[in-house]
Amino acid sequence: MKKITSIWIQELTWEEVAEYLKKNDIVIIPTGSTEEHGPAGPLGVDTYAAIALAEDAAKKTGVLVTPPVWFGDSSHHGGFAGTISLRPQTLIAVISDMARSLARAGFKKIIIINGHKAANLPALLTAVKELHEYELPDIFFAVIDPWKIARKISSELKETNEHHSGELEISHVWYKYPHLIKRKKLTKNKINFRKIFGKYSNDDLFGPAEEIIDMPWNSFEQKAFAPSGSFSASVKASPKKGKIYHDYMVNIIVDYIKWLKTYKGVIGRVKKS
Ligand SMILES: [Zn+2]
């Protein structure tokens, strides 16, 4: 097979994609958001995180990546200029139509890399669970998220609690896209969630396991409790931390894709006990 000239589908011809599909069946969909990330981070932080992870993992494994989904479920950031949000049902529809197109072309294993963490996950998981059960049972789906694969390295790296626009996600974008971070706007300020939402709230997405009760807030409440848009201190962010955080996750994704290339499905393969 000829070497593919790019891992990005939008940079290939249809003939190159068809050639890829003769021997490969994996594709990555990077998803993120266009939402405010405080005064120091660009609106694209989450999508840039997904793009960077997808691109570097794909280059190391030779799999293809779709154009990124730049919009996610960001309604709670709607009080800030530039935020562009999809309702959960719209995001479900976008992912579902992308999966239908990819499946029709012959892709069999679809990996979503989500940079928007917890906010996109309900819609993404609903989309792939429904597709896999009711419509595309032969297509394999996986959802990869820093929130789930970077817990260990995050607890070693971060010096402050990590929530929206925090030390780690700012470090990540700083490492890969340094021109996009406003260094003078990094902040020591953080939101005291317990003061607002009580002791079962969570102000550290990568903190130790605790008892948490979900309390979704709306954009009006968010603007009131976090007027700058940032929830967490970002002053300890650095490109060095971003590199360690990024490389750690890329290694996991590469390791996973290597395994996925060998995965032949469950039906008819699992021995009855
Ligand atoms: Zn983010």
C-alpha cells in the first residue's frame, strides 16, 4: 500500500481514503467546543486539545482522522462572547450522521477523542450507544477523554485544582499552540464551589475520588459565580507540564489503537463458560 500523505481526511482524495480502507478500518473523530476559556485561553481550547491528541496518535499508528467537530454542548458558557453551543440533541445528530457516513464508506472502528470532558460526554455516549445497539451493531465505537485517561498523570503534575480553564488544559494548549495563550492573563483566582454548591460539589476534575452530586448550572448562574469565565487557577500552567500531560495521553491512545487493530469483536469469539 502507498503511504498515506496525511492523516487528515480533508487533505486526502477519495481515492486515497478508499485505498486506506482496503487494509485499515479505524478512524478518529476529534470533538471539542468553541467556548470561553477565561481571559488567558482561546475559545478553541477543547477542540485544540482533541486535534493535538488525535493528530499525534494518528501519525504514530497510521490511522485516519476526520475534520474536527468544533462545537459541543457549551450552553452553560453562553453568557460569554464567542461561545457557540450545540444542544445535546444536535451534537447527537452530528455524531450519528458522521458515523453513518463513515460506516457506509467502510470504516468499522470509530474512535471519538473528546477534548471537552464531562460536558460533551452524555451526548457522545448517547449517540454511540444508540447507534451501536439499534442501527450499526457491527461498527465498534470508543470514546476517549482526558478526564478518564489522564487521572494518574494529572494528580502528579498539577499544583492546583483543575476545572474549567485550569492549569492542565491551559498547559496543554500552551505546549502545542503557544501563540494562543495570553500569559499575562493567567490567574491565581479560583471558584470556591463548596461555598456555592455545598460539600457534594466538585472543584477538581482530576482530584481524588469523592462523593459527588451532579448539579448542572445554567449560563446565567455561571456568569454570576465565575464572571471572568475561568474556574481554576492557571498561574501554574506551563508548556513543560503540557508536554508531559500530552505525551502521556498520546502514549495511551497509541497503545489502545495498537490493541484495537487486533480486536476482532466479541460475537462468536467469547467462550461460553
Ligand atoms: Zn475546556
